[in-house]
Amino acid sequence: MYIDEDSEESSPFVMLTSPSKSWPASYGKKNGMWYASPGNQGWGSKPTSRKPSIMEADLGTLSTTSGSIKRSAGRVIRIINNLDHSVQCRVLLNLRTSQPFEEVLEDLGQVLKINGAKKMYTGTGQEVRSFSQLRNEFADVDTFYLATGTAMIAGSPIRRSRSRPSVVAAAPILPTEELPKVPLRGTRPRSKSRPRILYAPESEILRPNGEYTMLDIMKEEPTKVTIRGLRRTFYPPVHHAPADNSPPDKKLQLQWVHGYRGIDARRNLWVLPTGELLYYVAAVAVLFDRDEDAQRHYIGHTEDIMCMDVHPSRELVASGQKAGRDRKSQAHVRIWSTESLQTLYVFGMGELDTGVTAVAFSQLNGGSYILAVDSGRESILSVWQWQWGHLLGKVATLQEGLSGAAFHPLDDNLIITHGRGHLAFWHRRKDGFFERTDIVKQPSRSHITSVQFEPDGDVITADSDGFITIYSVDSDGAYFVRTEFEAHNKGIGCLIMLGEGTLLSGGEKDRKIAAWDSLQNYKKIADTKLPEAAGGVRTIYPQRPGRNDGNIYVGTTRNNILEGSLQRRFTQVVFGHGRQLWGLAAHPEDELYATAGHDKHVALWRKNKLIWTIQTGYECVALAFHPFGTALAAGSTEGHLLVINCDNGAVMLTLRVCGSPLNCVSYNQVGDMIAMGSQNGSIYLFRVSRDGFSYKKVNKIRGSQPLTHLDWSMDGNFVQTVTIDFDLLFWDAKSLSPERSPIAMKDVKWLTNNCTVGFLVAGQWSNRYYSSANTIIATCSRSAAHDMLASGDAEGYLRLYRYPCISPRAEFHESKVYSGMLACVRFLCGDHTLITVGGTDASLMYGRHSDYQDYWHRRISQVSSTVLDSDSVDYQL
């Protein structure tokens, strides 16, 4: 018999020739001689006594060719110590030995350091009584367990606590009269070649009636997952809930949307005849009725909406989306009804490239024509008769930085395009060709941001230098500058011409809204200035079109919508974070949640209502509620820890923890310790008192890789983290040292499951139902009832699984909610609500379920970076 003690389960069997790795076996011998095969192969050709070690063997022993031992004569099996599963090895067993089976078991027991081994079991608990069973009945079984008694197998040994005397390691659950004397685990020194084994409390492992079989212990093999080309192995805990690969019972339905896309979009706010506000956030068009405090949503798009226009009847809407990564998400334009929210027509599939920069209805013929501008390199302008699906003509503008287009209100064949250093008039002929007239062209540095028209057809433009220009037509049909004046400091965000001839302009930089009388050569009537916290003006629209009451809605560059007039103060209608949103935390005892972002704002919410918001001096990226719910901890990008009073939003304490961003923050179950994972790879531990308002540094555990997610163990002794390279690391919070062995931590119970890698969440990686084989999971969260797992990936997909999610065949419910990474997902108290934030998309979601109806509630609050739009989305289950 040859034994490989240190080989991995997945590695090939190796015949050892070193005396330090081999043991003499006392069986397989007949009449004082080992079985020999011709040609001096196999076990050897010389007589050997029982004592000497056998070191002349080679791999030829396993050969089935002539001159070797027959296949039925020898088997390679793995044997495992029933008392300590970390003690195991492989052996080459001669099944035709004349030695009694009982003696063979004793010899194998000595190899596993078991005195008096008498029983062998399979993984299903069946006892092996003879060599014949190994040859026939258990021919397909490779792993066996050795024990000193009969019947059932126990859980893993219990780890010895640092604060109390050693406890006896758990032994097999045997009848009372057969209980062997098991030595204390601490009575022999632990081998330095084996990792220290950590185990869950005995009450969590051993059943009261002792009904665990070997199948309960070793029924699963370790799971191997390939992430970014590297294969990682996760070990199963001794006991966990059975895996169910069916999708959850919850259904998805959009209920509510907050926020506004103002960071990078213009001309994106309207008022419908019903009084509803119309705007878009991410891939959702929102119809918000303030009087009823209700919303309706058009959710036909599969990627972010880039532009929108309302039909002259104000009953139809055209919206264009950007292109995604698959065929289902091609750039196109959808025309839909504001009454039924049904899609009436879709065009541009395959015609538009990377997205739709601008879309507009014609005015003179009642909106029969529609134009679309492709955001590709050639910026192709196309005109369609959308009721019939006819393409009337298209032309490559070859204009970089084109940002808008519109039909002339008095000529459906005249189109104006504008953008960076560009203002051009396009006349469409009957043959479909276009004649171009450049009014402003390169190398002009001005960016034409908005275009409006006077009642007689003169063109009004606003630019990034703060000037308003009016173009008229002479008797020969040529355009000339009639009037030009400076209206704002630097850029103008929008223009809108009211019915009585008043022109409103909004400044992006100076935050001013000014009124100009077009009948008196644009004399200034009045102006007002928005508060600094609101941001600059992105778009303006009258609250009651057709009425001259002066009340307007204003969309701002910081993703807010305000209402007011030039004579009175503006009040907030919709709130959104102004920049990237990464921080999210759920209250432990109430359906409250907090958000924080790069705009230095921290906000507390209850469902779809904002409770309070404060502005701090730091960009916060991580949040955690104290278990008592009285304090909120925030980790900043500069390494500060802020402690905020949840009742009023007051900052009670600011601590300098380190010089690197604190990417993850979490309290232990009792709230007397807080752990912070840093970009520098270290874990910082602070002792907490006074209900979360007093902090004292304990120490730090040094690491090397940036940390992204963190979980505490139930007993508060350990912390698990995920690195930026998706390595799962374990830390001992008591001894302040890393735990090196993942096998040692497999049975530790975790308070949360926010770490994206591990055995119980492995099914969310490399899932067979994903559209992309290289999906990267960015965040996940387990429900408090341990029955659901919410997951978000780097492509903006939100998925809901049953928990545990072990198999790559696990089915799920999926929703594409962001264009960028879904940064964080959490369940609220009671598991009725699910919240997510989208990082650069800054999306926030929550959902609720009842006994009578299952639905998802989604809320999107616009928060964006300089490139991507930012939105907050709430989903209800």
C-alpha cells in the first residue's frame, strides 16, 4: 500500500518514494511473500518481511497490461479520519491479500492516526465489511471513512475557545455502551503542515437526536469557479439549507421612480395635458402626477434613453436609446402612447449605430415626420414617415459633437442641427437629398446648446459663452444675425419661448433664470437665481402650458426638479444625488435606508420619501447602521469615518482612520466593534460604545489587496472580505491575524452575506443562463430569512435567486436597470424591500410583497458621473 498524504483532491495520485511520505503496510502478503508480477514490476520481485517499508514500487503497478497486477487486484481509494476530516490520504489497496479485512482496517487506522479502527463507511453511511464489497458493491465509490465504532458519523471537531478550557473534540455518535475515550484536541501539538481548523458551535452542528449521517458531512465536493481566468475553490459547510435551482416566486413590476437625468441631458422635461410631468431616467420614461402623488412608467427600452420629444398632439412620445452589448439592445427609436403606455412603432433597428443623439417631430403637418440623429462617427441624420415606416431620406452630417436637431415650425422640409462649433440648416428635396447651409462652423469654439423659434420663424440660439443670437432671413433667403446679446455668464443651458412672446433662458454656471421680451428687442423683464445646492439650469418648462401665470418647472444639473417662478422661491419636487452614488445601508429595525455619494451628500429615506439630507465635507462610499439603529457610520474616500445621528442627520464624530478610501464598513452583531476594509488592503477595528457614538481604535490587521466587501461572523470572532481580484480572505478579530485556510472557515456562520464569492453564492458566477460568459458579479445580499439572494453585475443587471445559490444552473429573475455597474444591493428589514445603488449610474431600488400580490417597486433617482447618467432606482418585491 502506498500513501500520498498531501495530495489535493483534484490532483492525480502520486506514488511516493521518500521514506518521509511512505508507511509500511502489513497486508497484501501471502506466505511471507508480496505478490510479484513478471518483469520485476508491481510490488517487487524480492521476498520482503512485514516490517520494512516498501519503496521500490512505481506507477507500473496500476497497469492492466500483461505482466502487471490485474485491475481487480488493486484500487486507489481515499480514506478519511472520521474524527478529523482534515486527516486523510490516498492508498493503493491490494484487494486479493490473504490478510483479514479487520487487520487491514487497523493498519489503515494507524495511517490516519486512529487507534483501534474497526469500521469503514461510504459517504452515504453504508458499512463496508469485506474486500468483496470493495470489488463489487462499492466499485464506483472512491472515498471511505474509518471509525472506531458503529453507525453514525458526527460533525466536525469543535474549536477550542481562547477564553475557556479545552473541550473534547466531537466523536462519532455511537451507542452509549460503545463510546470510545477520545483524547482532548489540545493534548497533542498541531502539525505545522496542516492549517488550524475552525468549527461552528456544537449546538449548530450536532442534532439533539444525533441523526447525522456521513452523507450530511461529505455529500458535496468543493465548488470550483473561474473568475477572470483564475480558478477558485470554495468548500461546502457541513450543514446548509438544500439548494433549489428554481427561480423565486416574486414577480417584477415597476411602481415608483425618483430623480431626474440632468447631469448630461438637455430638453428632457415636459408637462402633459393631464398635468403629469414627463421626463426620463436611465431606461424608464416617468409620468409623475403630483396631485395624486402617483406615477406611471414606460419601460419598453432595454438601455438608457438618450433623447425624447413630444408629439404636437401631446398624446404621443418618441424616445431614442443608446446601443447595448447584444442584439436585443440595439439603438432605436420607440413611439408610444402617453395614455395606454403601449408601443406604437419602433424604427432604426440596424440603421442607427451607437445611439440616438436627437429625435424630433415635425410641426406643420401635425407630426407626420420624425427625425433621428445617430450618435456614431458620421452623425447620420434621417427623416421618417413613422406611421408607414418609410425612410424619406438620410445624410451624413460628419459633425462631431452634434447635440440637437429640430424641424422648422413653418417648413417640414427644413431641419436645424446644432452642437459644438456647429449650426446648420438642411433643406430636404423631393428626391430625398439634402442641401446644407452652415451658419456657424469650425473652427468656432462656441457650443450651440439650444434652439428656439419666434412666431414669424426667426431662429433663436443660445451658446456656451452665454450669448443669445437671433437669425433672420433676407429677401434672397439668406440667414443673417439680426440681434446678439450676452444673457448669462458662461454657458446657457436652455431656451423656451412662451406663448405671449416671452423668452426664458437658464444659465448652467450662474444658476440664473432670466425673462426677455421678444416684442421689445429682447429687453430683460426679470431674473432670479437658484440656490447653490440645486445646481445650474438644465431645462425649463411651464407648469400650465398656454397660461401666462409665470409658474415653471426647472430641471437642474444636479439631478433635481424644482418648481416656482421668477417672483417667488423655488421648491424641490424631485431630489437626486448630484454625482456618483456608492454608499448604501439598510436600517436594522425599520424600513429606512441611507445613501451617500461623491456629491458629499448623505440622505436618509423611508420608502420613496426623503427624510433628511446633509452635506458633509467628504465623498462617502460606504455606509453602515449601528445594530441599535441610532447611529450611521460613513466611510470616505480620504480614509475618514463619520458618525451621524440618525434622528436629525447631525455629524457627531469624524475620525481619521487611514489615508486610503474605506470601501466597506460593518458593525458586528452586538454593536461593540466596527470593522472597516480599506483600499490599502488592511482591516481597521474600533471598539464601539454609547449606542454607537463612542469609538476607540483597537488595532488593524495588515493586508495587501484592496478590499471591497465585508461580513462579520455571528459570534463576532471573524471577518470575511472580498478583494478587488475576487479573492475571499478571512481575518481573526480576536488574535488580529489573517486566517490562511479556507477549509478551516467553511463552517463559520456569517451575520450577512455581502461578499460576492463563496460556496453558498457560487451559482451567481458562470451561470449557464447568462447572456455573457464573462459576467462579473459586483454585489450581492442575502435576505434575513436566508431564502433569497439578490445579485448585481458589472453590466447593470439585477438578479434575484433562491438562497443558497450553489449551482450554475440556478434560475433567477432578471432586470436590466443600469448601463454601468450595479454597485450595491441590500434587503431592508423584514425582507419585503430590496435596495440597490448603481455606482456611476447611482441607482436605488426597493420592492415589497404581500400575501395577495407580488410585485417589484423600482425607484430611479438621477445621479451621474461626467460620462454616464446617474439614476436611483427602487424595486419592491
